[in-house]
Amino acid sequence: MSNDAIVILREDHKEVRALFREFRRKDVTQARKGQIVAKVVELLTVHTYIENEVMYPEVRRLLPDLEDDVLESYEEHHVADVLVTELSTMQPSDERFDAKTTVLIESVTHHMDEEESDWFPKVREGLGRTQLRELGEKLLAAKERAPRSPAQPSALKKAVDAVVS
Ligand SMILES: [Fe+2]
Ligand SMILES: [Fe+2]
């Protein structure tokens, strides 16, 4: 597995996108929708944690010109956090489950598209290969300690930090 920071983050996005696609299929059962959303909640909790803890602050420090993008990302993640936290307590049979998931899919897809088409290229240009590898190692280490559910205290703390700091 690559230790390039951008490759690592792209792989996460790919996994999330595959689940989003499956959720949108017409033949997917309600039970399967529940499993998909549970997995999406877990993946996004980890992914948000490693971006908020490592990627965004490090890029902000190393490439101050990208600060506005980082601040926008914090806000987009914050919106997704709200939906993820609510979905984590819901059942697929709940009236608003599908609608909330659809809004999550739309907003997270927009954010991932922006990272992939706009932000990652800027970061790759600004940082050398070595720095991207060092950043990748930090991302992998953060993954090990990352919360897997929004109910875990470290998930809540990072959400609060991202908004108020
Ligand atoms: Fe992000
Ligand atoms: Fe991302």
C-alpha cells in the first residue's frame, strides 16, 4: 500500500463512493441500506478524523496559501458530521432515513469531488514527494487511533476543535 498522503485519502473516497453507489441502486433492500449506512458512518468518522487531525492542519502550516480551502473543508466536514451523527442513531425504517442519507451523499460527494479535482492537485504541487510520504505516514498512524463511531469522545472533540479553533 502506498504511503503517499493523497493516494491514501483517495482510496478512502473510493470506498465511500462505492457504498454511495450501492445505496442508490433501485434493488437495494432496507436491511442492506442499514448496513451500508453503518459502514459509511464508520468510514467517514475515521476519514474526517485523519483529515481534521493531520491533513488539514499540516497543509495549513506548510502551504498557507491554501488556508481558505482548508477553512471551507472544516465547514463542509462539520455539516457532514451533523448528518452522520444523526444517521448513526436512526433505523432504515425511520421516515427520514433515506432523505438524510441522500443529503449526506450529495454533500459528501461534492466535498470529495472538490478535494480530488481542485485541492489535491494544489497540495501535490506545493509539497514534494517526500513531504507527501511523511504526511501519509502520519495519516496511517492517525487511522490506528481514530474513533470509529461518532459517539466516541475523540470524534466529538475533533468536531468541536474543527469548528471553534
Ligand atoms: Fe475532506
Ligand atoms: Fe477527503
